[in-house]
Amino acid sequence: MSDFKRRSDQKAHKLPKEFYLCSDVVSLSKKLLGKFLITFLPLQKNRKPVLTSGMIVETEAYAGIYDKASHAYDNCFTNRTKTMYEEGGIAYIYLCYGIHSLFNVVTNKKGIPDAILIRAIQPVEGIEFMLIRRKKKTLDHTLSSGPGSLTEALGITTYYNGIKLNSDIIWLEDRGIFVPSRQIIASPRIGVAYAKEHASLPYRFRIKDNPWTSK
């Protein structure tokens, strides 16, 4: 994180509701780089919650009903996708392959199902707890590189689907980290071959040379 300029005039704060209401999901996906995803959740059921956090270093944009890679493509409204149609500023968390909980940030106004998948974070706080959740003894990029790994490390499951992102359980925070455009790599998204011509859209964004991005 020391490679990026911290705005000295800005203190850490939860992202305001207005941040998520942006109508340009691609632009917002880039703006999320350098923001922090934080959880205050128990390691085990009925245990005291612990704080864990990481800086967002990789995202993917999903442009609602017009994006063939989106769950909401062609206005698909189901029990699973209904969360995407809510007003921006909540989490859309779904189960992938019946195993991995994937964390998405819902954006735009109510009725427009735009969302941003968080693909990787650089661990910052509570790393010892993240290692326990991931059943790992040593710290390396696999701790929180990849959307399924980061949610496991942070304790995020589908139970929290629809939670407001200004809650005291799961939230996003601005700590004044500025990632310049020259440090952002745009490339096609991963695992969306079914989206045909939309599979090649450069909607995946990573911080250049950051070792915590997914491989």
C-alpha cells in the first residue's frame, strides 16, 4: 500500500450511500481499487466477533441486463438475482459451484441490477484470524487471492446476502488510498466463456504488480 499516495486531507470512513449509486459500473469497479473491505464476524458460531480487513486489489464489473455475463442478463429476475435489483449499497452474495460464497457490491439505483465482484484483497488486519478460517499456517497470496478465498478469509457467507454495506458487520471503507489509472490493468473477466462476445469485454481490473491479485 505504500506504493500509493494517501490523501492527507482525508480520514478513514465508511463509503457513503451516494458512492454506490453511480450509473457507470465499469468506472466504479476501478474506483473500488484501494478501498477496504472489512468484517466484524465470529470465527465460530456463538463466539466473539473479530475484525478482519483487506485492501481491494481486483474487481470485475457486471453491467446488469445488457451484460451476457451477468446473472441479471436480459432482465432475469429470480429469487437469487432479486438482490441485484435493490438500490446500490448492499451485498449480493451467492454460492458458486455449491462451495464458494462470492461477494459482490450492488450499485446503481433500484431496478438496475449492476454489480461488482470483489476478486482479491491484500490482507491488512486480523491476518491471524484469516489464516485460521483458511486453515493455513503461513501467509502467502493464496490467503485472499480469488473471490472464494477472500470471502472465506473474511468469514463472509451467503447468510449475509443483502446486508447494507454501511453496517457494523460488513462494510467498505475509504482510507485515502489513491490508485492512479496508470496502475490499473484492464482485462477480460474470468470464467465467463458462456457470455460469448461479452466474455472478451475488459471488465476485470487489477492493481498492476500487486502480488495479491488472482492468478
